[in-house]
Amino acid sequence: MFKYYLRRAFRDREFMFWSLFFPILLMTCFKLSFMPVAMKDIDFDPVKCAVLTQGEGAYADEFQSVIAELSDEEKVKTGNLGYDHAIVSLVSCASMEEAEKMILEDQVEVVFLVDATSQRIDVQVGESPSTTSLMVARSISESFRRNYTLVQETMTVAPERMEMVMASLSDSLSVMKAKGTFMGESTNYFYWYFYSTIVMGMFFNVSAGVKVVFDIQGNLSGYGMRTSVSPERKMKILMTAFLSRYVLHSAVTFLQIICMNKIFEIPLANRIPELILFVLIGNLFAMSLGSMFGLYAKGEQSAREGQATGLIMLSVFLSGEMIVVLPGFFEKYCPIINQINPATIMNFAFYRLVFYPTLNTFWMNIIKISIATVVFLTLAILKLRREKYAAL
């Protein structure tokens, strides 16, 4: 019986695409689009830049000092930026007219226009700037503005802490990736996209939960009618069908994680038992949630699957799958969303499993998902046990 249900699951082309191929395809797109620069898979030459200032003041002076340090190869190597060469190559320029001419002649890629009075930095680039020059220019200007504002606020509110703040900021300028390690791995926030994709692949298995319980209901499907008159116990059939899907989906998730680690070179912690538990709980939650839609939602099977998938896609979107800053935004302005959103809970659990020195928060997230899973499965079993069939 188990082999029969397993073969049925293998023949489900929709499942094979959304649960197996789509997450791998999405990770491939991430790898090709932004990971070469973010992960420094390819090197880049220092970006040729010029600085033009308007007015005089500490703001312009400090920015010029930062550019000078980023053009110093030795300082960059010994700093906390993660590169073994200078970030920028500083080109002398006297006026905007000269800068525009140098841009046209490819002598300069980026021009920083610094207004010391209004404390503003504008960036001038050519007509077809490279992705690298744009990322470097944006990161330098944004990091400087953020750090300078912090220093100014410290001087006003707590000047006695100024020395400590300056020390912490001395190597904190983020260019394209922050160099930070835990257990020998970089903590680049771009990893979040990949971890979120794994969670999304697990959550797509809500459709499996819908299929399993829909099939078992005699009034809704011909297969359910045959199941209802079968000499086998109904609960045994249900558990076998559920287990076959669950085993297959968990195996698919492990395959995706192996691809993520070996092919896309995304780090995994040396915590194999916890990782296995994470996958098993995540797939069980998805199928239990799907069973709730299969039993309590209205409409045909496809309609119930659509409702379940829609909820999952909303959950995945709010977890930062497409906009990585969303969880941080919600944590600041509406933390309850992160606390109740299952995709965010699982994403945080995965990220903390890999990078955090302790697993306290990982276990808290796993407990949350486990409680929801137990509740969903209990309600599903109670519903099926009380199911009566009017027409067989």
C-alpha cells in the first residue's frame, strides 16, 4: 500500500515542479543575478571615482577621508571589508564639467557630489554604468550617511561614548558585503534568499495535505468512495497515504539543501540532527496545514489547493523571500507579524541554526511550529473520524 501511494505521488507532475524544480530554479536565478558580486565569486577592479565638494565643513572632509581610505589597498586589506584590494581608485577632478568629460571618456565611473552645507551626497554615473560601480557607489554613500548620522547623534546625546562609537565604526563601512563570520562562515544577508527558498519549497507541500484528505472523503471523490468500502481500516489507509507523501517531500527538501550547499555554495552549520529535525517539522507542518484546507475549506480540490497555496505564498512573501528587509521592517513597526507568520518563524530558525552560537531561539521557533502542527493534525483526525458518507 505504501509503494502504491508513493508511485501516485511520483506521478504528480505539479508536485514535482513546484516542490522540487521551482525552488532549485529560483536559487539558480539568485545565484546568477546577484550572488557573484555579493559572494565575491568574481573579482572586480577598483571603481574609478572622483569627489566634488560644495562648501566647507566636517561632512565633506570626513567623506573625502573615507574615499581616501577605500583607495588605500593596505588599509582595505587590514580592515573589515573582506577584500584584498582597494575598493575605489581616486581620480583628481576640479569641476563638474571636467567630471562629465571624464565620464564620457571612461576615465571616471562614479562622481560623488558632496554638499557640506545640506549634508547631502549625490552620485553621478555614465549612461551605461556597470552593476559593480552602481553597487559600490550606493553602498559607500548610504553607509557614510548612516554612520555620520550616528556619530552626530552620539556627540549630542552621549559625548562620553564618542570614542567607543568611533572605534566600532572604523571598520564598519559596508561596500557590497559585510565581512562577519561564525563557525568559519560568512554571515552575508543574501543567504536569507536561499534559506527562504528552502522554506518555501517545504510549504508548497500544503497541496499534498489537501490531496490526501480530499481523497479519503467518500462524498467528494470516487477514490474516497472505494476507500470507504475497503476492508482495510480507514485510519490505516489515511496514515499510509500521508506517510508516503511526507517521506517523499522530506527527501526532496534534503535534496534541495544538498544542492544549495554543494552547488550554490551556501553554508550550513555542522548541526545535522537539528537540521534533520528542522526539515521533518517543516514538511509535517505544511501537510498538516494542507489537511485543514482539504477538510474545512469549500469548493473542489483545485479550489482548496489554490486557497492553501495563496496563504503560503503570502506567508513566504512577508518572510522576505523577495524583499529581504521586510522581516526587519515588521520587527520594528509590527513585530506580531513575524511572531505569527510561519514562513518567517521557519526562516529565522534556519538562519539561527546556521549562524547563531546558541540554539535557544531556534528551539523556540521549532516549538511554535510544532504546536501549530499538533493542533492542525488533531483537528484533521477528529474531523475525519466523525465523517459520515451520505451516498456511496
